[in-house]
Amino acid sequence: MITIPLTTEDLTKVRLAPSPLWETVTSFGVLLHQGRDTVHAPWATRARRVLPGTDLSALVAAMCVAGRCPDFLTPPPDALAATFGEELERLGATPAEVVHQEVEAFVRVEKEQFGSLSTEKERLLEIYLGDPEDSLKRLVDELRRYHDLTLAPYWPRLQEHLEGDTIRRGQALALGGVDALLSGLHPKASYSGGVLELEKTYEAVVEPAGRGTTLVPCVFAWPRVEVLVQPGYRPTLAYGPRGVANLWTSSSPASNGTALEAALGAGRASVLKSLLVPTTTTELARQLRLSPAAVSAHLSRLKAADLVEPHRSGRKVFYRLSGAGESLLGIFGETG
């Protein structure tokens, strides 16, 4: 169990910050360790087609332990709208001594807390101990190549999903306060009385010390919740947003006989169900294989019925469920 006690000052400094770097690092972990047994399998299959011949040895070394990596790879996002290039530049500026210290600590913790570390994995990690400066440069170059090949083609889709989740969480914070935001974060995260607890296989207490905490919606973290616990970093939690499976598969608007479809019609029901995470008209059209005009018509009817409401974020307009829309889905058992 990881325990994070949050003071009143900490609670005023809870913020949401998607991170292209976290997405890139965690996606490689999925590709390296989860194989085809993952909701991201359609993406992973496409990624493997474009990677043969690409040197990713420094990235493989850093990510050789399933589910964990040295913390310098995923620092807390320090800007809501940071680009991948900006985050990568920040990673590249990590002092060599920090890289060495964190890899050394990572190896020690793996042996002490998790029982063992194979000789092969320890050998891979030693490249960061022998020459941390050069190894970091190689890592940054490999992350850039990997991102360009495997994530850049899908980034607009991923970004819309992350923005939609941020809007939804922001709405929860505005309507129900920090309690509503943190208590509904993840099935393995619970919040009560100023204490956030995360179900993990090891024990740790993280003291924010007035720094608050950063919540990172991260598609490739799904279905886990990850946490950055090193004392030198601002406490950071990465969680998988809802609706991740919709990113890689298209839903058909054809009726399957549900009660909601009988009440609203198949197309309108599919649009309503797809708004569990706020989404744009363009992304809804892609997900549901409908024309943007058809989706707009459904949204207009749903908006007239007070079941959905628009929210502008920059140049984009996201549609989200209203309170009545959420209640209707709950009545028909469609909130999963």
C-alpha cells in the first residue's frame, strides 16, 4: 500500500497534466512486456510492423523490468500543454549524476523490495552506470525515433482522448471538490480524510510537503495506476482514463437490441454512450464510422433534450454528458 497524506495546502495544489513523454515511455513498456494480451493490441501490432531495424537498445535497457523504470524517465509534467519535444529536451537536461544515482537506487530497490533482478537485466542497466551522460543522449534519440514511428501517427487521437478526460475530471473537481476528483480516480485508489491510498505490492509513505500532487491521465497506463514516489520529485500519479478501448477499435452503430437503443435509436444511443469521456464531433465520427454530419445531427437532438452539453477547449468543441445524460445511462445500465 502506498499512502499519500495531503494537507490543506497540498489539496489546493492538485492538478491535472497529460504528458506526451509519459505516454511514450509507458507505451514502450506495453510493447516490450505485455505482448498481445492487452487492450492496446491493435496499436501494438501496427507498431511492431514499423520498428524492425530501429536501434532501441538504450530504451530497452531502461525499460527492462516490467511495470517499473528509473524515475528520471518520467518526471512530473511541469506544464499542462508541454509538447513531446519540450519534455524530451527537459529529459535530456537531466544531470549525469542524477541518472547514475537513480539507476543505482532502482537496482537496489529491485533486489531489496521485489526479491531479485536477473543478471541479464542488471547487465542492461549497467550502461547507465558506466556512462550515464552518453547513455542518456542515446536514450533521448531513441525515444524521439520511437515516438515518431509508433505514436505520432495517432497523436491527435490520443490527445483528444486525454483532453476529454481532463475536462471530465475538471468537471468533477468543480462540482464535487477534491473528494470527488480523487475518490473516482481509479479502482485501486481510495481517498478519505485527507489521505490518498494506492493498492500496491509494497509499502511506502509519500510526503508531498506542501507541493501537492500531479495527476497524469495516461492512455498506456491503463488498467494500472502508476506513482512517482522518490522524495526529490513532486508526488505524481498516472492513471488510465475511461474509454481507452475505443481508441483502437471502431464501434458499429448497428442495433444490438439494447433497451437504450430501443428508446433513442441505435445511432443516437451509440453517440450518447461514447460520451462517457468528452469527445469532439470528428472523433465520434471516426469511432462510430458515421459521417460528421450524422453525428452533428444526433448531438443536436441530444443537446435539445438536455442530455449532452458542449465545452470549448481552444479551437475544439468537446461534447460531454450532462447530469441528465449520465442519469439516463445509469438507468439503462450503460455506464460501464
